[in-house]
Amino acid sequence: MSRSGISYLWQRRIGRFFFWVALLIYLVWVLFPFYWQIATSLRPDAEMYGKQVSLIPQTFILDHYRTELDRFQFGVRLRNSIVVATSTTILTLIISSLGAFSVTRMRYQGRGALARSILLVYLIPGSLLFIPLYIIMYNIGLANTLYSLIITYLTFSVPFCTWMLMGYFRGIPIDMEEAAMIDGCTRLQTFYKILLPLAGPGIVAAGIFSFTLAWNEFLYALVFITSSKLQTVPVGLAAHIVADIYMWGPLMAGATMAAVPVVILYIVAQRALVQGLFAGSVRG
């Protein structure tokens, strides 16, 4: 092997070494807060508030999880969050997919202006809208109900997901739909038999965005809901902070349990997203 070949080989090995070192540092930087959260949820209070806190808990306990489930009614808030996030996601996918189909496939006056206004609505800060939206919900009798959260979250998730799906629908050749309509399919049948399966990765991405938005939202859930039995997980976790007192044990236990459904969703969605991309490439 020539000197230039040996030099190139060493440069490649050194480059790989620094790449893996940088990747390891990045993973530690990203994952360490999650590890510390779980470790804190398993520490006893005496160890947690001691002068020296070890990296690994010296004693593992589940008392904070029991306190979170029994005293702070985490199960009730988890159920409320699942209902709100799931309902918001389903309605968002139905409305946004039909809206994107209308803008990208149908011909009518003002279609371009409507497409631009969809994203413009999403860019309005949510902090400017919670008072008018609360007044509307109060006047129609939906204040302090989960319906108010679902309807409100739709105003944020639908515009963005519609804009996202418009990009996916535009990338699908219209020839397949025209061929299906020649074979006797209606426009609606071409939508759910051809367009939706081909836009599977976009549907999954829109669903992830909608679910995550509804799951993590705090401001509207705090303002719209006054009953403790209807509170969602983010509002329930905030109850662990009273003035300058932080109940770190139950707080970290609740945060850990709250992350489990989202992690499961991302794992399942990742597989569906990869399968959808592969299926789309095969069809293409």
C-alpha cells in the first residue's frame, strides 16, 4: 500500500474516532437529564436533600410513585390527557387531511389565498388567544370541560397539519387518481383509497405533532379547567410546586410516568413511518 493510501486510511480512522466521540458526548448531554429525572424519582428524601448526592441512588424506593398515584391522583390526570390528546389527534387528522385534499386537488377561486392563510393562522401566538377563546367557551357553556381543550387545541394543530399534508399531497402524482376515477372511483374514494395510503408518512408525522402538542400543552389547560378531576398531566405536575417549595420526588415520578405514553407513541410511529416510506418508494 502506498503512503498516500496509508495516510488516507489513518485520516479516515481518526475522522471516525472523533465522530463517535462527538456522538457519545451529544448522547450524554441529551440523555443525562432523563437519567437524573428517573434517578431522582427513585431516591429517598433523606438522600435527595443530603449534602452529597451520588450519581447512582444508594437506595431505590417506589414511595414517590405511590404518592403520585394515590395522593396526587396521577391516574385521573393521565386519563384526561389521553382522552384530550387522542381526540385532538383523530379530529386533526380527519379535518387537516380533507382540507389539504381540497386545496391541492380541487379547483376553485381563492384556493391559493386559502392555502397561505392556513399557515398565517398558525403563526398567531397562543398567548394572545387564550382570553378570547375562554370567553367563547364560557358563553357556549363548555368552560371547565375537556371539550373546551379539544376544540381549542384543534385551532392550533389543524392549520399546521393541513399545511404539512399539503406538501405530501402535492408530491403524489395526480395520474393515479385520474386513472382510478376512470375506473369508476369517486373523488372521495380516490382520497381514502389512493391518496391517504401514499401519504402515510405525512399522516404519521401530523399525528405525532398533534398528539405531542395536546399532551404537553399547559397554558390553556390551566386557564380553562378549574376542577381537579378534569386537570391534565402538565397542570397536575405543576401542583408539586408551591411557592418556593419543590416536591422533587413526586414531581420526577410523575414526569417519568407522563413520558411513557409519548415514548411508546414515538417507537410505534417510527416503525410506521419507516414502513410508509418504504411502501411509498416501492409504489413509486
